[in-house]
Amino acid sequence: VIFRVAINAPLPGLFDYLAPADWDTSQAAEGCRVEVPFGRSRTVGVIAGVSPSSEIPGQRLKRAGRVLDQSPLFKQPMLRFLGWAAAYYQHPPGEVYASALPLALRQGKPLGDRQLAWALTKEGRQQDPVVLARRAPRQWDLWQRLHHRADGIGEFELATLPSGWRDTLRRMADKGWVSDHPVAAAASREPVIHPGPQLTPDQRSAADQVTTSLGGYESFLLFGVTGSGKTEVYFDAMEAVLRAGRQVLLLVPEIGLTPQLMERIAGRFDAHLATLHSGLADGERLKAWREAASGRAHIVVGTRSAVLVPLHKPGLIVVDEEHDPSFKQWEGFRYSARDLAVVRASMEGVPIVLGSATPSLESLGNVQRGRYRQLDLAERPGAAVHPEIRLIDLRAHASTEGLSTPLVVTMGQHLEAGGQVLLFLNRRGYAPTLFCPGCGWTSRCQRCDAGMVLHQRQRRLHCHHCDTRRPVPVACPECQQPLAPVGQGTERIEETLGRLFPVYPMVRIDRDTTQRKGAMAEKLDDIRSGRARILVGTQMLTKGHDFPEVSLVGVLNADQGLFGTDFRASERLAQTIVQVAGRAGRAERPGLVLIQTLYPEHPLLTRLVSDGYAAFAEAALQERRESGWPPFSHLVLLRAESARMAQTMAFLEAASSLLNLPPALQCKVLGPAPAPMEKRAGRFRGQLLLESHQRQGMHALLAGWLKEIRELPESRRVRWSLDVDPIELF
Ligand code: ADP
Ligand code: ZN
Ligand code: ZN
């Protein structure tokens, strides 16, 4: 027997090993970990498959060591899913399996959660109960219990029997009447579900469509404006899943940023909750993984990597804020958790709900193609009304350090009326550049094609791309004149506001102010309690929070997204604006949103402001269709970087010349070309983009192409990677 083993190494394919000599076919193998010799050492891999033969001649096969698990860590369809993911993203299967395991399990440590269940053997079943009852009443008692339960009874349950059961069981085992097998520990308790609000008719209809589809695969796009009650729809469907004794997997962009969601879940479901995110210590991660895999956790909430965690009895997958770019893994195994979640749901045979106020054009495209069913929530429940959105023409109004006069005046009115004001600027730090008026010197990063951002309070220049930090120069390094900060970041806006509105307490939320553990929660608390009146922040403020007292939202600079080099720039900008705007007027106060821009006639902005996101998305999809960008085509991006641009380009040229594209594929090759940001962290970057509307045909070529690329001498002089369905092109 051959074990086909996935080994955590950057090598394609599985590795064949002879099964250990003492392994017998009744023992579990597929989905279990196994110790194997690898290179000059030993390592732990996952048995992805068992096969009667190998293509490798017998004398060259090595023998596997111990099988580490008595029951598989991954069962079908999870094994098939992970294999599919490795093939689709052209990533080494061993690394894909490793991504699905917590560190301790990758290292071969025991799962530590085995429970033995005992069941009658064939011989045991054949015993005559009448005889048994007469000769051994205790054994008869246990025999009866076991006779009713074909799967056996777990130790935890046996432990609730009157003492002495262990001796009785041993006596029966000695006679070969019972045998044990490991099982996942059962759910610890029945979840208690507290009632939610009475759903609106739209919510009711959406939730009902999801619950009717439980038990089979179906994809839903829940398109609900911010504050329309999407979460309550998830909860209603989750309730049905928990009542059916199944588990829910809820994927969210960033758990640390959404303590509110966790509180709401805990308030609604008195159930076993497991959370998985990057901030966990190894031990915590192992515990959460185990609870998900064993079925003990009723609800598993996690960020993108949670899509790879096995579930004992999955019932429903929910992806909240499905448009969020953080569902894409940026390095190593570059998967989209949103896309994988859909594949997983179909393989597990469970429904999936993708929810957003600003759905991705991909998902809307899938609705158009009839792959997803769209569920709409157009209204906010209760008194909450949609905010009014207005553009402020920055060319027509004076401004103080990035704050236009109309914005400042309106802020004053809202603050006096008792409202909270939220200002959004997607740039942290004090100022994006430090500039010398004397000679034109600017603070550039020496290792990147980017400026170094001034962080005033920390008194340093910081490159946000390569993390280089330097002290702030006291004067221009070239001509010794005093330097001036140019442009605004959140730190500077905070300072300016402190001068303009000294009496109103303020909180700033960005990566610099929330690093300390618990800082984010404190700040959110200041906002919700009303202690803070002015809120300044980056993207972090826009994600999923519910600030009922915010009556005015200001978007300080909408223009960063209008002329981006990436074809997704306008989609991102629209999503950001709508998400920020959605923080306003959630409760009784009507909201107002002011967007500062130099381009108030830009068709994207005007359409978004007058007709809303759905209309914008329709137009944007039409544009994508005409230009042939995703979702009307599929992309594969080969990236490379090295210490010299010539080396990078030589590799990409060589890779490009290996491409053998049948004309029928209509595959376009763009490049090789230097990346939009040519230099980053001292390395020169380039890329080659493949685009085709025949995904399968294009993907079918990738494995062979990659094999040839790996053999290129040029490939040893660069760092390269393949990104299937890239979401950024730089
Ligand atoms: P979303 O997830 O779409 O942003 P939420 O589910 O957070 O919206 O709902 C926004 C607010 O409206 C929350 O405070 C929520 O408790 C409330 N809400 C949602 N649905 C209802 C309902 N049917 N009746 C009353 N309040 C509701
Ligand atoms: Zn100078
Ligand atoms: Zn840098």
C-alpha cells in the first residue's frame, strides 16, 4: 500500500511512501498525519490519499514512519476541497495542508482531544441477553445500552453511569464482545438561543430562502444597505442550523476590529463559540481548531484562514462583508477565502450566504449569470433613514489643512446639536511627505519607489511599504534649510481639529493608535458611550461598526481612488465611500455625508451620490464587460523580483517565451513589464499578466508552464510567485 503524502515544502505534488510494515488496512490513514523521512531529516505530512501502487519504482520508495492519528484530521469532502484548492491556485499541496493546521499539529504534536467510544462487536451482538441477564446482570445492563447504539457510546457519556462500569467494560472486552474506537468528542451542551427582533418582511423572506435551502448547496448574495439588518438575517438562519445540530462557519474580514459582532453573537446565542484569527497564541489556535473539527463548537467565527478549518457537521457558511479585500491572502498560498468558501459550501453540500452593502462586482456578476441568488434588503428597520450625500468642490472653497470651510461649518452645527462627527481619511501619520522649499528635496524611501511618511509624535519618517524607519531630519539633508510637512494624514487632522474644536473630545482610530491590546475596544467604547464627539480614522473605522449617534460623516479625500492604476480602483473607492457613509444616521438621527473632492463632476462620484451603489455597480460592470476585465475574464499574474531589474525582466521574458497558448483560448498576455511600484524593499519588481475568458482552458496550461518555469536557470536568480485571480496588479 502506498501513502500519498502532502509535505510542508515548496515543492509541487504529493510524495509517495510505502505504508509502515506494521500498518494494517483496517487502520485509518487518509487524512491522518504521518512521520516520513524527507531529505536528510524526518518530517510530518498529511496522508492525502492511499493507493495500491506508485509510479515510482518500488526500490526507490521510502517507508513511512508512524501514523500519528487514530482517526483522520481531515475527512472527505475536506480532503478533496484542500486538494482542489492546491490545484486551482497552483500551490504546493503540502503548504496548503499546513495552512489548514495549527502549528502544534503541523509539528506532529497530539491533537489531545481523543475520546474513545465503545461498541459491541459481532460476537458481542450474538450473546443471548436472557442468559447474560441471569449470569452477569451488570454486563447485561451495559450490553443493552450498547445494543441500542450502533456507533457506540463515548467515554464521557459512560462516565455518567454508576461507578464500576469500567470493570464491567473490561470484562466484556476481554471476551471480545466490545471494542473501542476513537471518536470526536461530542458537543458539550445544547445551545440556548435567545429571540432576536421581529424581522421585517424583507429580512424574513431572505432568511426563509436560506433556511429552506439548508441541507444542500446554494449560494446567496445578501445585498443589504448598511444598517439594513443583514446580521439579523444571518442570525435567523444560524438559529435554524444550530437547531438542526449543525455548525455554522462565519467568516469576517478582521475580528479585532469587530468586537461588536462578537458581543452580538454571544448575546444572541448561548452556544459554544470558537474564534480563529491571526492574533491567537498557538495554544488558543489549537484549541479553537479542535473545537471546530470535533463539532463541539456550534459557531466558528474566523478570518480568512478559517475557511481551511475542518468542521465535524457543517450546516451553513456565511461570509460577512464579502467585498473586503482582506479575504485574499497576499503571500505564500494566495487564495481568496471568499471564493474558497463558495467551493467548500458546494463540496460540503451546505448553503452559503455572502453578505455586503457593497457587493464585489464578481459576486454581482455571478448573480447575473444565475450562479448566486440575490436577496435584497433595501430599507433600514425602524426609524433609521438613509443618509444624504453631498459633494464639496475643493476648488471652490477655502480649506484649512485639508478641511474645507463648508465641512468645518457643518461640523460645528452637528456638534452643537449634540451629534457625533466622523471624519475618514485613508492615510495615517502626520503628513505623507516632508519637503524642502529651498531645493525641492522630499522624504523618499531609499529602498522603495515611495515617499516616507512623517509620524510627528513618534518623531520619525516611516516607509509604509518596507517598514524602514528613520529619525526626522532637523533640516534639509541637501541644503540645511528648514523642512515643511506637505499633505495630511490622520495625525495632522487630529491636531488641526484640536485647534478648531478644542472643547469636543476626540478619538483617532488607525493602526498607530490601536496597536496596544485592548486599545481598539476602549476607543470604540468611548465612541458608543458618547464620551468622544469627533472620530477621525482610516479604513479601520469603516468596517462593520455601528455608531448610532454619528450624524455627520466627512470623507476628506475621495480622489485617491478616482485615478488609480488598478482596474479595481473605482470599485474600491465606491465601496469605501458607501461603507463610511453607512456609519451615519443609523438610529434616530438623519445622517449627512460630505465628500471633499477636486473632481465633483466625475461620473463615478455623481452616479454613486445620486443613484447609489447598485446603480454604480451596474455601470461599472458594463464597463468591465466592454473592456474585458474580470469578472468577464480571468487573470493569472506571474510576479518576480530581484536585486536587479534586468534579472527580473530576463526571468519574465524567459517565462513568457515558454508560454504555448493555443489561439482558441484567446488568452491575452500583458507584459512582461515593470510593476507599477518598480522598487520595493530594495528589490526590483516586474510582472506578466495572462487574461482569458476561458478560465478552465487557461488554468489547464498552468501546471505544465510552472514546471518549465521551475527549470529555468533564470528562475534561480529571482523570487517569483504565481497569483491566480489576483486582486491587485502592483
Ligand atoms: P447590517 O448588518 O446590515 O449592517 P445590522 O444587522 O447590524 O445591519 O442592523 C442594524 C441595526 O438595526 C442594529 O442595531 C440591529 O439591532 C437593528 N435591527 C436589525 N434588524 C432589526 C429588526 N428587524 N427590528 C429592529 N431592529 C433591527
Ligand atoms: Zn533643501
Ligand atoms: Zn520603503
